[in-house]
Amino acid sequence: MLNAIARAAFTKLFTPLAQLLIKLGIGPDAVTVIGTLGVCVGALVLYPMGQLFWGTVVITFFVFGDMLDGIMARLLDRNSTWGAFLDSTMDRLADSAVFVGLALWYFLGADDPLTALLALACLVMGSIVSYVRARGEGLGVQASGGIAERADRLLVTLVVTGLVGLGLPDSVLTIALAILVVLCCITIAQRMSNVYVQLRSKESD
């Protein structure tokens, strides 16, 4: 949902920075990789140390790279298949790092196995959401959309984690992760239903 709502606003906001990076000779692929590495550092170094607020700050800063690379590619007219593949792969790596980092903290530091397991459940279900889209598009049909797309899941996770780092009870994050698991299940069902309808329509043509 957020992809459709925020894309135009973020494009307008980050276009000047994208133009500056291009002038400096930095390409969109480099921005994609650097952004992912930054997210991984924030998630896999700071989160397991219990630094939930500062980890979230670092992650949020580098998540903007995920917006910048697309803007840069459009400015350079480089909407290549390789760029899309790299971006999608790095997204999966970044998402995994966020939830693994949370799981490590809640397993080893906070001694809260329920929250840790829910973080891993979010990782698994989010991966299935992405797989359904990739598999559907591989079959030649549209398979995006749904109630909890990647941007929605990431926003909820980072906002709640950052607030917990500032003093909210850990139970708030536990509840948020549980809700995300449910929303991921709904999204999977929505995408599978969408793919089913399109494939049946193709078969009947």
C-alpha cells in the first residue's frame, strides 16, 4: 500500500540527491549494494547488542538507498533487468538481516523467545510473500500488491522497534510482529488468488 502512496513524494524529495550522486560518478548498483551493507551492519551488529533505537536509525538511513537507486536508474534511463534483479536480491538480504538481528537479541540478550520466534516467522512469511510474486511473474501474470507489501512490513517493524528502543515495553513489538505474521498470511492468500484468477482466465482464452 505504501508503495503506491509514497512513491511520488519520495521521488520528488530524493531526486536532487540522486542527481548529485550521479554527478559524483556513483552508479545505482553501487548505491543498492552500499545501502544493503549498511542495513546489515545496523541489524546484525547493533540489534544483537540491544541497541534497538540506534540500530533502527542506521537501518532507516541506509534504507533510503533502496529509493535512491531506482530514482538514479530512471534519471540515467537504465531500467535494466540486471538492476531489477540486483535490487530484489539485496532487498531479501536486507529484510533477512533485520529480522535475524531482532531474533538474536530476543533469543540471547532479552531472553524473550516468543518475540524472537515471531521475528523469524516474519522473515519466513515475508520471504513467501516475495516468492509468490516472483513465481507469479515468472508465469507471466501480475502478482504484486496485497495488504502487507515489503514497504509496509519494514515501516511497521522499524517504527515499533525504534520506539521500543526508546522505552516502550517489548510486548508492543511482540504484538506488532504477531500482527505482521497474520498480515503476511493474508497477503500471500491475496496474491495467490490473484494469480489463480489470471491463470484460469488465460487457460480459458
